[in-house]
Amino acid sequence: MRKMCVMLALLACLAGCGMTRPAGGTEPAATEPSGGEWGVLGAESVTPVPMQTQTQAPEETPEPKPASLAEICPEKVTVWLDGVAVEGLARDGAALVEAGQWTDRWSWFRGDGDGKTWSFTGEWTDEQAKPPEISCVEAERFSGVECVYYSGDEEEYWIPAEWVALRFGYQYLEDPEQQAVYVTPYVDTQEIPTGVSVPVLMYHAVSDDLWGIEELFVSPDDMRAQLEYLTENGYDPIFFSDLSHLSDYDKPVILTLDDGYDDNYTELFPLLQEYDVKATVFVITGFLGTEHYMTADQAREMSESGLVDIQSHTVHHPELEELDYDAQKDEISQSRLEVARVTGRIPYVLAYPSGSRNDDTLSIMPDYYALGVDMNGGTWVTGESWYKVDRIYISRMDTLDDFAAKLS
Ligand SMILES: [Zn+2]
């Protein structure tokens, strides 16, 4: 677009300078490259234009040289698009991400801009679902809510992250302390088919190094046998986020591990990779990197593998029902932020430590999470309560037969 403008400006300039194209034939050589004659050279067949008294083109308002975008928006912000960090720009409290970055992450974002709007160009089966276009303004005039259009060497469209989140129902979380913003697809429980039985298994440690309560340590050999059992018997180990397309699975099952022990990384993770099985780990964010607990880097690596969903088990593992409202809110909201900092993804499920919760807990939860899970209760039936998800406890004492019986 910019190059086109320059060409048009040049043509306008040629006319404005009083230069005329030769009517035909060879343009006579200009023996005097400067002077009034320029106006009439070889112009016998056209009306002569007034002689120019100046040797240069008449003054036109020069098109302002665009400042670099970095000059206009010097402040940077890291924007995490579902676990992938991209460099964004911060302006007037908005975090902006270049359109190509959105498209790289979410192909439906494909679109075109005309300097005034950004329109989506994907194919939409349902016209109602076609995303709205967003109006754009030149970078210099940006006031905080619009798409920013910038024309430098190439055209750029920078779309506010919060606009995308609001329009498309994504989770959006600002982290001013870390100059970061998180955008994560939202798990909408309204899309989950109800009345479906989904066993949600609850584990803790996977190790034969029994440094704590013995029954919480499932042997790695037993874990291997259980994963083998699941895969050989047609079970589909899924994430909670897969519940929205539950009908894709014949025998869905959700494996969960509480607390975030380091053996989940050293013992369980290789098994998950070997059997290509998904599991959800509820980490206590304040314990990450302390003795017996996985580090933030290990949690991040597992999350990036696509086999482990890192979710929240609060910051300090308190009995929530013993805390007052504000203290509960701190544990619930702060752990959400801290998981996002570790994985680049906003968590959407919280496991209540020791299953402890009360009415305050249940009133706070919907502001921060889509689902809350208990310690027991048997096989969960979807839709009974999104904040009282039942689980099935698997202990070190369970034989493979016990395990199979608990699933059925
Ligand atoms: Zn726990």
C-alpha cells in the first residue's frame, strides 16, 4: 500500500511539475537539463503549460516519513497465546499482537486488512459464526481499543489481545508484574454433553521411594500395567478440555495426579510418552521446586509435550473451608496466575486440597475456573455439578483387578 502511494505521489508530482509526456517519437535530448524549457520539451501537440519560474517541482506537502512502530509503541509485553510466547506491544493499557502471530497460532484468524478494517477470510460453514471485523486506525492515532494499522516496509495489523479474548470467548489474564498477558481457549461447560459417565482417577506419587504416606505411592510397575490396561481395552484418556467433544470418545477416562511430585516427571512422564496417554497434574504452585516436588521447568516441559495438562491445587494446599472468604479467594486466584506463569496457559480446573471446600469456595470458583474436583465420590456423571467433580481414588494397594473394577 505504501509503495502504491509513493508511485501515485510521483505521478502527481510529474503532472504538478508541468512535465508532459512526449506526444510520440523520441524525446528530444535535453541539452539544458535545468530551466524553463523543461515545461515544453517535445510538447508540440499539447497545450503548453505556464513556464515554471522555479527549477524544482513546486512545493507539495511531503508525505510524512512514518516513524518506526517501535517509536510509536516502545513498550513491549509478552503475550502467551495458549502456551506460546510472542512479543507484543503495549499501548494505552492494551496488549497488541501482530495479525500473523495470531494466524500462526489459530488458523481461523486468517484475514486481510485494507488500512481501515481487519476482516476474517476463513471459510465459515455457519455465517453466524463468522468473526466480526475490527476497525483499525493508524498507529499514531491509536487510542487503546482499535486494531493498529502500520505501514512501514510492509503492512502490519496489530490486534488487541483483550478484543480477541472478548470476541471469541477466550480466557484473558493480565500479569503487570511480569509484563505479560495470557490468552487461552476457554473451556465452556455449557458445551459439555451432560449425563455421561466419565471415570476421573485420582493418583498422587508414582514411585517406590516411599518417603511419605505409603498408599499414596503407586508403583511405577503398577502404573505401567494400568496404562497398558487402559490402552488395550479401548479407553480414551482425555483432558478436561476434551469434555466439550465428549461424543468423540467411546470410553473416556481422565487420569489426575495431585500435588505435583517430582516423580510425576521422572517416573510417570516417560510412561505417558511410551503409551501416548494424557494425564492432568494438579500442582501446588508454592511448592514447585521444593523437596519432592517438580520444578517449574519440569511442569512447563510436560505441558509443552501436549500429554500433561497442568492445573491448580492452590498455592499452599490449605483446607479451604478453614480459611475466610478473602484468604480462599487469594489461594484460588493466585494459583491460577502462578500456573499461567509456569505454562503460559490459564488453568481452568482446581482440585480442592484434601477435598476441603464450603459455600464460600463454591461462590468464588466460577470467577476463576470452569471446574472444581473433589477427592472421591465414584464415577463422575457430567452435568451433575461442575464444581463438585467426583473422582476415584487409586492407591498403592490396588491390584490390576481392583483397578479394572473401579473403572467399570
Ligand atoms: Zn493434595
